[in-house]
Amino acid sequence: YKNTNKYEYSVTIKSNYKGNMHASDVLIKIPIYKFSENVQVKYKSIGKTEFNNIDSLVIWRIKKFLSSSEHNIKIHLTLENHNQIYSNMNNTQKVDDLSKVVLQVHKIKNMNT
């Protein structure tokens, strides 16, 4: 019998630019601990997602990201040890060096309680 822990990543991405500007073909890579099991995207407000288990990433693609907008994603996963979830994540990170789009880890929730 394996002792498992279920978690939910709740991620919010916001645009920091104003006016009529928009970003096209935005690719967001959300790091997931490499020993995660049962990784499932349960909700996304826009775009398409896929799980890359080789690189341990949830890849979120947004075709058109409008100015002054915000989008959310919820990812469910299972870990053997609850301390693993914090090992490879930052609270806030830029999507890339040129982007004005910021990825913010809003909440990590233990779903066992």
C-alpha cells in the first residue's frame, strides 16, 4: 500500500500591459515535480494544455492574450511525499525575459483534508 497525497495547483497569469496591445501564441511552462502521478488539468479559463512527463511540465498555450486580462488554470496531481511539491517552484516568475506576462502560483492546496 502506498501512502499518497493529492494536491491542486491553482495558477493565475496576468498581463501587465495596457491599451489595445495583445500577446500572440503565448506558451506557459508550469513545472511539476518529476515524481508526480495522475497529473490532470481540471480547469483552464482559456487555451489548450498538455502534460509533458519527460520534462515534468504542464504546457499551457494561449493563442491571443489580451491586455489587462487574467487567466487561471487548476492542475490536480498526486505525490508520495507532500514536501516534494515545493522543491522546484517559485512563487512568481516571468514567462520569459522579454514578456510582460507574469506567472503567479496562487495557491497549492492539499486535497486530502
